[in-house]
Amino acid sequence: MFRLGGLGITATQAVLISGVVFGAAFVQSAAGFGFSLLAVPLLALMVPPSTAVIAALCLSLLINVGMLTQVRSHADLGEARRLSLAAALAMPFGVLLLLNAPAGALRILVGAVSGAAAIWLLCGARGGQHLTGRFAGWIAGGISGVLNTSTSANGPPLVVYLRARRLSPEAFRATMAIVLVVSGVIGLTLLGLAGAIHGGAGALVLWTLVPSAAGLGCGRLIARRLKAPHFTVLVDLLLLMSGLAAIAKSLAG
């Protein structure tokens, strides 16, 4: 048994955890979203869901800060402010959910979020063109805030809304990065004040810092050579599989 900050995992699981984080960081770097959607369901198969959520929040924050230093000039600041404020107001509800919901229920929630996002995106986000009003932005940001502090998988409502806004790829990535950085800072602060951050999550972050950085760098390099439609379908399929895996794990006990 491999001891990682009090987490009882096998050496094989430790290697798999590194691989999961590398792949999720690669996707986040190339597509502008997807780290927590991919990482949390798979990490939750090997560590407690609350540990996976907190570790993913920390890693996602670091990755998005790195991305933001390169793309911030393209951001739609109006959308970023609206989505960030709405998310901040809703995050305390997510903290309550994380602290009080059973582990099995959190796994199902994580899996449902991942699966629903994947199906929506694979179907071309039909109907998304109607989600462009200012009120829709507040709703998307609020849902994102609740998901941020309960599952760390806060990307789906942001992706659906910003895709409907028809932002350029550069503006999409930059706006997403700003919202995710703000959400990460506020979310971790709230979880820290609530006493939800523990040594196991910190050890998991330290263990995966190198794979995270490697995935970030490889994503930047390889994304330029991949055809966007093919990569998008691959990401969506991975989201769907990770969501189904989390749901299956919960139902199997």
C-alpha cells in the first residue's frame, strides 16, 4: 500500500493518478476547459470524492493561471465579470453540498455533470443559440459556482453559454480562464474557511504537480497539429466515459 498524505492507495493507483492529471491538464491546455470534468470522476474512483474535488480545484487554478498569462488580452471582460460574480454568489451553496452530501451522491453528481456535458456537446449544443441573454449569463455563472465548490466540475454551464455567445476561440479560452481563476481562488478560500481542505488533498496536489505541468506544456505543443473537430469529439467522448465510470463506481459501491 502506498501512503500519500494519509490516503491509502496502491503504487499502481499512484501512477494512474499521475496519468489522469497529465491527460486532464493536456485537454485543458488545448481546449480551454475540461480539467476537472476529466480528472474528478477518474480520481474519485481511487480517492474520496471530496479529496478529488479539492485537489482538482488547486490544480485547475494553477493551470488556468498559467494559461491566462498567455491569452488574457483576448478576454471578453464584460462576460468574465458577470460570470465570475454570479459564480461567487452561488459558491457557498456548493460548499454546503460538498460537506453534507454522501460520497456516493457526490460521485453520481460528478458523473451526471460530466455525462450531460458530453452528450450536449456531442450533439452540437443544439438550442444553445437561445442562451445568449444577460439573464442566461447570470444563470450559467450561478450553476457554475455551485458545481465549482461541490464537484470542481464547473465548466459545462460556462462552455454552453460562451459557445452560444459565438466568441472567437481566443476570446473563449481567455474568458474561460479568467472565470476559472476567479472561481478557483474564491472556491478554495470558502472551502478553507469551512475546514474542508485537508492533508490528503494537499499531498495529492504535490504528487501531481509535475504531471500537471507536463500536460500543460504538451497540450500547447500538440494542439496546434490536431484538427479541431477531431480533437473536440475526442474530448467529448472522454468526458462521457469518465462520467459513466463515476456513476458505475457509485452504483457498484
